[in-house]
Amino acid sequence: MLRLSSKATLIGESGPVPISELSVGDKVLCMAQGSPQFVVADHVSQSAPASAVRLCTDAGDLLTARDTAVVTSAGLRQAGELADLRDTRAIGRMQGSWPLLEVLSVVLPMRGKSKAADLAKAGSDCRSRLMSLSQIPGGQSEVFRVGSHTKRVIDRFQDSVIGESCAIEPGPAGWSWLSPKRPPRSTPSRDLDPTSMVDCALALWQPILEEQAYRLPVEMEELRSYTFTLLHYLGVPFETSFRPRYLPMHVELRLKPRETPHAAVQAVLSVTMNNLVQLTLKARGCYLIASGLLCSQ
């Protein structure tokens, strides 16, 4: 059974899509017989509250029900089994005899083969998603939150996503507010190409300038899941580090080649989830790709 957080992001035919927006008949990317294939969603529904597990790895994280299986170097393991492997005697530390988790490590079918129209659609979807993820709700005027980046990065976000110049104000430590001087354009002056998609997504993270890395609070799950999935979709390798290990408060991301197609578990947290989505795939014997990690029904 596949039951994932409602904020999990999958890869649809036109790019990353939240599982909460998935409908019966939509296609999502899976691994089948060693190759990526799009598989039809046969059933999608809200699931009752259940015990869940957050798996934090050096290739991102995944929040799933205890009875959902993930692909590991030791075969299929339910998330609950991985949670039970945590060393409960290591008080104040995060230790466990966890196997490695399988990570998406192949070239996706859309890379290098997409038509210009497909890339334009992916860029348009990315722009809409980034506007939604960065917008601060509840205000009388539109305000967008970005990390406190250099002027070059913020200017690119303004031009490519908002489509208008903005007044910039400092927010809490590590954040900046953007207030458009005019209503954002319904369409930007130029399409988002893959490089701009990555740059604009990372503009929503806090920069760690001295390390050429990025940081995000753990509670910003939707943005984090979208970023990880977008990077996988575009074939951009990265590594993550959840800190502190015992009870992660933030995650750091670095763009760098991975040395292995497996992810090392850094932390396993047991939680109760009220917002789970149950998904059944029409095909059997395939593995769903969620935030770059492989799950089984």
C-alpha cells in the first residue's frame, strides 16, 4: 500500500506535481524493470490518520505511512521496519543499522527528448508553483519570501517568476520580502529554461554563501519536496544533510555529483500524520518515485 504525505511531490508527464493534486487517470513516473516509465494512477484518496515515518537521508527525505515499503539495498522494507532499526539505547544520538535506500539515478525519458512546447509547459508550471510556494498568505498586498541572496539571484527571480520589479525589504534572519511595484504578470517576459528553474527554486532557500550551499527549515516540507523532485526531474545531482541528527530542525542542500545510486539514512522519526494520500498504481511490479526515492505498493 502506498500512503504518502499530502505534501509529497511526484513526477508527472509535465514535471513535478504534488500528490494532493493527482487524479485517477493521471500518469506518474515509476521504475519498472530498471527503466523509468509513466504509470497510470488507478486510485487516489485521502487516508485516515495513521502512524508514519520520516526518512531523512543524504538524498532528501520522505514522509510515509509505516506500512508503505521503500526500496533498499537489502530489498523491500516497510518504513515501520526501518523506524524499528533505530538504536533506542543511543540516548541523545541518532543511530541505527539502516540499509541504504535506492535513489533515482537514471536519465529520465523527457531529458534531451522534450519538444520546445514541453519545456515551455514545464517552465510555466514551475513558475506558477514557485509563485505559490513563495507567496506569504494573509496580507492586503502580494508579498513574496525569498532567501537573502545576492542581487543577481533576486533579480532573476523577479524577472523570471514575478515578472515585475519589486521593493525589497529584509525579513527575519536569512529571509527577504519582495513586494511587486505593479501586479505580477500573468505571463513572464521570457520562458523559464532548466537553469532558470533551478536558480529560481533555490532562491526560495536561505543561502550559506561561504559554503555554496542552501538551508531550509524542516517545517517547510512542501517547498523542500518540490525542490528535490525538480532537481531529479532536471537531472541535477545534489546531497542533503539534516541537522541536528537527533531531531532535525533544518536541512542543508549542496549541488554536487553523487558517488553512489544509494542514499544513506541520517535520521528516522516516528510521527502521526493526519494528511496522508493513498495511491494505487494500475501496473504491478513497478516502484513509485517520490522525492527521488523509490516506494513500492
